[in-house]
Amino acid sequence: MRLFSAVVLTGALAAGLLSAAPARAEEGDAARGRTLFQRQCQACHQVAQPRNGVGPHLQGVVGRMAGGLEGYNYSPALKALGREWTPETLDAYLANPAGVARGTRMVLRVPAEQDRRDIIAFLGAP
């Protein structure tokens, strides 16, 4: 009986029916977002320092107007967007930048919803 229980439990864990760790809530995981940012975004964007690179720095991006950072040459598409970067607008933009701001220079998409949540949690973390 013990062997059967161990096999069932192992199979359930492998299938994802049970989890050794608590399930991820709808909000993002900022620590995971930091790792994703370093892998996917850091080549163009900075957060540790307010220094622009290929893309604008993202320090304090949540609450900032799109295309409104002084000292960065935004595309006309982002200058004309007229939206504040909120978690919702960032989510839509990361999912499909050209769909939100046709003509934007940003080409990288983050297709996985949880990845976007995690990156946004990292960007919004104090």
C-alpha cells in the first residue's frame, strides 16, 4: 500500500496536480521578474541606474507617461501614445508592442502572461 501511495503521489506531483510549492497568485513574482528582465530586457534597458541605452531606462517606469522621459529619443509612436505606464498598459505593451503603439522601435514580445506579470512586478518593486 505504501508503494502504491508513493507512486500515486509522485505521479500527481509530476502531472502538476499537486505542488511542492504554493501556487503562484495572480500577482507577479518580482524575484523571478528580475531574472527574466536580466535575460530578456537588460540588453536595451537599465533599471539599476537612470541611464538610457538602446531603450530608455525603466527606473520608476510605473506611473510615468509613455514617451515622457526627458533625454531619450522616443519613436513618434510612443510620443503620441498619451498613456501612463500602469501594470495593465505595460502588460499589453509587453505582449504586443506594435499592437499598442504602431511604429514603436521595441520589437521584443513577452508572450507568456506569467512572465509579463513577473517582469512588471519587478519593475514596480520599490
